[in-house]
Amino acid sequence: MLKQVCAPGKIILSGEHSVVHGAPALALAVDRHMRVSFESDRLPRLSWQTHEKTHVLGFDKFHSLRTRLDSYFERYLRGELTIGQILKKPAELVFYAVDMARLLSGLEHLHGGRVKIDSDIPIGAGMGSSAALIASLLKLFGQFEDLDELVQQVRHCERLQHGQGSAIDAATVCHGGLVRLRGGVISRLPLAEQGLGRGWYWLFTGTPASSTGACVDRVRRNFTGSSIWSEFAEVTCRVEQALLQGLPMVEPVRENHRLLTRIGVVPAPLVRLAEQVEQRGGAAKVCGAGSVSGDQGGLMLIWLPQGTPDALHLAPDWRWGELKEERQGVHWLS
């Protein structure tokens, strides 16, 4: 029997750093998708197949894998390991999520079979690929009636890869549409009928030289107690109102970019790119932590009234795509 689940990617629209300082954050599910299928057989193992490689784990090893990864995370919290030392390979996160689905759903046994993963969400680009994968696996192998419970379990599994992050990725890929996070409270907001509208793009400028944790720590040292966070909160509210009412977002996105530049997380090449975009009547901003060193800043959000990012002076290794909202969260495919 073949079963298949699909989950969307996501992009943070506003509030990346300010959410740590009590301001709201907004994220939007986007029409890039993770599709995970499972075909059962009678063998006592689970295999995970991508286009490049197949990973196999016997059911007799699932418990030891889960307990080892949980203990590694506790050592990470004590400062004995870095976050990158928890998972030896990405396949371990897949097997961990599957066993958590079984455990949390009160199932005694898993069915052997093959998991196939097909995704058009860019990996490592800040678009929620790991959250979408985990949400799909938990839904595929577990029994979660409550969506909030699913969000918490996605976050629980994802901690092995991202440490003590917020729930914004998990909430957005599970709920779909527009999601707000403030003070730990998740709200799904109603988008205007036209959604984002035309002319929106994502641009991946490469993996930042500084980690998310390093960026957050630097900003915290320099701006704790600053009034800039109230400015961020105001801009996020303006973005939210524009999305709810179908109004232009150009000015709040530009202002968001200026605030992110002030706190030092926008590398110089991305500042120059935003200037190009604004000269063409558009708007651009970093989406995510950005970087406090190097020339790469991860993901950018761009709006252009005419043309595509190809008309800009892009570095050869930068990737872009059209951005459209996805109103549906993780769901079964017929």
C-alpha cells in the first residue's frame, strides 16, 4: 500500500531577530513542497530513498538510535557538544522522527517498507526543508489529531538539527498560510484573497559565514534594551496589515531592510543588491538571521514591479525562484 504526505516550505517575512526581544514575527508558507511517500513490505527494516542514495535501518536499532540522539542533545545543552555533533548523517533525523511518531501515537510496531522523499524546497536556504520533512514523517507514521501537538513534536525532532530555535518553522509548515509568533503564542492569520500578488521572489545568496547563534549573540550584545525593537515591531505590524488587507508591502519591506542593516546582519553585497532593487522601484530584505561576517547572507525576499531577478547583477552561484503563498499546511495526498 502506498501512502503519501506533502508539506510546504516557508519564508520569514518580518521579525527574524526582533522576535528574540519580544516583538512579533511573521512567516508565510510558500508553494515549494516536500513530498514523502511510504510503501510497506514485510521486511523488519525501514529504508529511506532519495534520488542519490538509500539508507537502511533495522527495527532492532531504532530504540538505541533515539536514546543516543536524545542523550547527545542533553550533552549539547550542557555545552559538551556543538549542535553539529548530534547527527552523524541526515538519515538519522528521518529514522528518529519515524520512531517518535510511533512512540507518541502509542503504536507497538512499525511496518517495514520504503520511504521516498521528493522535494523542490532548496536545502540549507532557510525555507524550512527540515521542518517540512519532519512534519511529513510524523503525519505519515503517527496519529496526530491535534495540530498544535504536531507543531510541538516537529519542533522537538528539529531541535537535533537546529538547537533551541523558535516554533516558527514548525508552525508554518504544519498550518500553512500566514503565521504569527509572539511571546511563544502561535496564531494563523487570514490572508487577503490575492495573497502576496505578483512580482515576489526568493533569492538564496549562499550559506552565511556566521551561524544563526553567532548572529543572535552579536545582536544581543549590541542591542539589548535598544528602542530599535519597537521599530521592528511596528514594521512587522505594517507588513501584517498589508497582507490582511491586500495593500502594498513595499515601504515596510524597505524599512525592515534598513533596520536589519542597522543591527549589522546584512552583508555588503546584499546591501548593494537591495539598492539595485529599490532603484527599479522594488524592495528587498534578508529573511532569516543574515550574517555578521562574510559576503553571503542566506535567503532574501525580493519584490520587483517589472522583470525578474535575472535583470539584477547577481553572483553566479546565487539561486532564485518565484514566490507564491501556500495556504495548506502538511496534508495527505490522494
